[in-house]
Amino acid sequence: MVLMSAFLFCFVKMFSQSDAFLGFLPKGVVSKKINATSKWVNSLESRTVVRDNEYLFSQSLVDISSIYSTKTFENQSFNFGYILRFRNFETIHRTFQHYNFVNNYSSLNVGHRFAFEQFYQTNKKTTYRTRYRVSAVKPLNGERVDVKELYFKLGNEYLYDFKDADLEVRVTPYIGYQATKYDKIEFGIDYRISNFINNSSENQFWFRTTWYISLD
Amino acid sequence: MKINNLFFLLGIMSFCSVFSQEKFEKEYRVKPHEVPEKSLEFIQSLNLKKKLKWYAEESNDGKTFEAKTCHKKHNFSIEFDENGTLLDVEKRVKFSELTEGIQQKIEVALSKKFKKYSIKKIQIQYSGEQAEIYAKLFKSKKSKSTVYVKYEIIVKGKKEKLFNNYEVLINTAGEIEKELSIKSFNSINLQF
């Protein structure tokens, strides 16, 4: 309820601004089990801006990531990853560390992710960012998500950039479809509001689609 | 841009995978008029005061119906076959609510099976004559020997190096009748 209210607040606020970004964020995530406790996760994400202050339909950036994930307990894991970002004519390297834990309730699964990120760029100082995300998955029918069933996923994330002293908040309602035992696809909105602290908020409104494939 | 073509290809592959064959197993909510009449009559005879939810479960083994409700501060799950015949009733309890004798038997059985363990959920499972189950559970009358009692326990247990979740069925003699490893929920979309 609180998350839905936050989303509605952000949605209304976004449309009251004329400088809102609009775009597409397609993403593919492929995971492969290495052994009983670890897996290797790779992803490819593209960002296409539909509308901003200057451009109409432009390729904004491409992210390629590789993550090693290891389970410490049955519902907890640590991830160590690297992202290569191509943005216009520059390349940004990012390393990150995640700590995740997932709680299962009767028909609700709630995941928490704590992250710390480092950004490296030629001729620029290394910058740091921390983030926390909570997301919940609820089947649209029954108590668990079965194959060929739809589910609802709601996420709320807070990102703090140490260099710019900027807080960004993301609210992400998605509809997901468990296509087979090994893959699921999600469609939804990724709403981002940044520059909270400086009181000159920027709004971004992305249509996101993510395809998760498991090669286990 | 080339990358868009790649995502188009990924989309086509996803579409194809949607139609690939899988082992069939599905659980979903159903309305009272969709369940067998016999099961509905039994539930109505209980005069339950709290809200009741009906579920159907389909698998390669067949179809069952399950009514879930709360009665006298306990969660109940009442399962029927496709014809509406009562299969069993499960009553969720706390470990401390069991008699000391049963607690000890369960502890001994689990200690033999696991190096370390913690109990996450216990349900007392009643099966047998429908009328006897009705009398025992919902009219608080003493049951005859036609009601069979077992304990379905969800355990977080360690056998080798890692903890895993197990569903263990223990009888009143403290013998483990069934043990299933529970595959954890695939939470990749909550982590990445």
C-alpha cells in the first residue's frame, strides 16, 4: 500500500514536469549454475530514449554485465560483478558487490538487495554509489507462480551517489509471465526520480522488459 | 542499431520457448461453484465463521481441490479429490502445542536425519473417515481409531554442507514416512 502510494505520488509528479525522459529498457539475463552454491549470471541491456530535451529515438547506452553469485545460506547470497557500459563515445567500467536475501511467505516472495558500486572511467576519478532495493512477487492466481502463469512484481529502490550527493528513487511495477520452468519474462514501468536532495528533481519514465533465462 | 536486432532475436526465442513442453503442475484459485458438490456440502456443514478460499491443483497425477480457512486460531487446509471425497485435513500448530511425547519423537527422528535443523512449520495431518474427522476437529469429540494422525513438518536442515528445506512426514510412532527436498523458489528476478 505504501509502495503503491509512493508510485502514484511519483507518477503524478512526473506528469507535472515537462522535462521528463521517456524510453525503452530491454534486458536479457542468462544464468548458469556452476555448482550447488554458486552460479554465473550474464546480462545485456539496451537503453533507447524516446523523448528527452533534445533527442527523439536515440540509442542512449548499452550495458553488458557478468556476475558471480554465491549462496551463503539457503535464502541469502553475495554477488560480485562487472558491468561494461557503452554510452555515446565513452566506455564506463563498473564493479559491484551485492548482498541479497529473500523471504518466502504463503503467497508472497520478498527480496532485499544491498549494493555497493564503483565506477571507473579514463581521466576521471573513481566514483561510488550505494543502493538498496526491496521487491515483492505475488502470483495473480493461487499461492505460487506456476508455469504459464502471470505474477505481479513491485520494486522500490534507493540509490545514493557519493560524488554528487544525490539520491535517486525508483519505483518499478511489472507484470511477469513464467513461460517455462526455465524462463520468465517481465514487462513494466521503471520510474526514476533523481536530484531529490538538490531540490531540482528529474523524472525518467522507462518501459522495461526483462527476459530471465536459466540454463540449469 | 545492431543491438536492437539482437533483442528482436531474443524476443523470437522467448516466444518459441513459451510453447515448449513442460511437466504439468498448476495451482490456482477457484470459486465455490467450480468445486465438487460433495466437498462443498462438507465444508458448508462445518459452519465456519472465517473467510474460506478454494484452490485447485492439477498435475500429471490428477486434480485435487483444497479449502483453506482459519478456525479457532488455527489455519486449516482441507483437501478433496476430484469427486469431492475428503483426502485429508491439515491443521497448522506450533511445536509447543504438541504433546511432550510427540515433541520428543519428532526431535529424535529429525536429529537422526539432520546434522542441524530448525522447524519452520508443522501441520497435523488427519485422514480417514470423513465423519470421524469432522467429529474430532470441528466438534471436539474423541476420535475412534479410524482417524489417522501424522505430522507434516517443513524443516530447514543440514545433511552435508548446505542447509536446505525439506518436507518430512512423521507418524505417531516417530517414524519418518516421507521426506522430500523442497526446491527453493527461483528468485533470480528478485536478485538481478
